[in-house]
Amino acid sequence: MADRQKTREDTELFTRMVASKQGWVLNPDTEFYSTLVEGLMRNFNRYGYFLCPCRDTEGSREADREAICPCVWSKLDVPEYGHCYCALYFSKEFASTGKQPAAIPDRRFS
Amino acid sequence: MNLEGLPVVTKEGTRRDHDIMIFALSTCGFCKRALSFLDANGFAYRYLYVDLIPLETKNAIKQELRERFHESVAFPFAVIDNEHHLVGFIEADWKLTLGV
């Protein structure tokens, strides 16, 4: 468990900060975005770090280090696929197409 | 695969032409979308949130899925008729496999 629990607002602020720093856009689908914020918040509060909501824990922070949001692979996935693995962050170009995100390969295992 | 005693949820549906078992994460948007797709198309299915079960149990399940399907385990992971599998939610693939 995390020492200090995060709220939804804390987690939304975190995602906005990441998106602005990386020059990305948050998933415009409010329901999808809400699910992911909820997932990130719950992962922080149970594991102590923002584990990607679409990746399973391997049991420790060290083992999950690369999958902590923003995951290391997002820097490759966003330019290549237009969004990150869990579809929390979009490239500006992809967001402007209005397309739906789809499952992409998980670089964690490749 | 022995899922006895685990919090497997059974969802009723009018379409029972496939045996559908979904391994998912309770935190994942694509997993939620996959389950909604099955609901919207009237499928009966079962699902298990693997992030809500003990680590050792989950790792044993993931190991069996890897060995059976020769695939790294990502989510959602669908086992169809105990024979086919789908990894990740790509609606067109799920439609094709499930005959929608």
C-alpha cells in the first residue's frame, strides 16, 4: 500500500503534467480516460507507484520499473501508433484524426 | 485450468455458441471495452480479474496460458472454446473469431 493515497484529482493532475511535458494529448474519450485514471489511481494506492493500468504487476517496483507511467515504451509507441499502450496519451496528430485507439503490441515482452 | 475458488464472474447472455473465458485487469480500459463488446453482442461468458487474485496463483495461470498458446500474456486475454485465443482488444478480430 502507498503511504499517502492519491485522489482522482491528484491522478488527473499527474496525467495532465505528463501530457504537457511530453507534448501529448490526453485520450479525448472521457469514459475511457476516466477508466484509466481510476486504474492508475488504484494501482498507485495498492502498489505505491503509477503502474500502467493495462499491464500486470510482476510483483515488485523494480520488476515493474519500465511499466510505471509514463512507461518507457510510450516514447516509441506514441509516435509509431499515435497512442501509448493503454491509450491514455495520444499524439496531437492521432487525436486530430478522431480515430479510436486499438490494442497495440506490448513492447514489454518483445 | 483449475479456476476453482477464484473470483470468476459468470455473465449470462443469449449467445452461447462459444465457450468464452476472459482474463483481464480491473484497471484496463481495453479490458472494459472487450467486456462491453461481449455484453452488447449478447454473449454468455466468464471473466477473471487477475490483478485481484494472489500473485502466485496469477503467475501460475499466466504460465499455463503462455505454455498452451505460445504467446506472452497481455490483457484482455480471451480463451475461446478452450482452443483459440485473442490477446488485446481489436474489435474486428473479436468480431471475426466470434462470428459477429
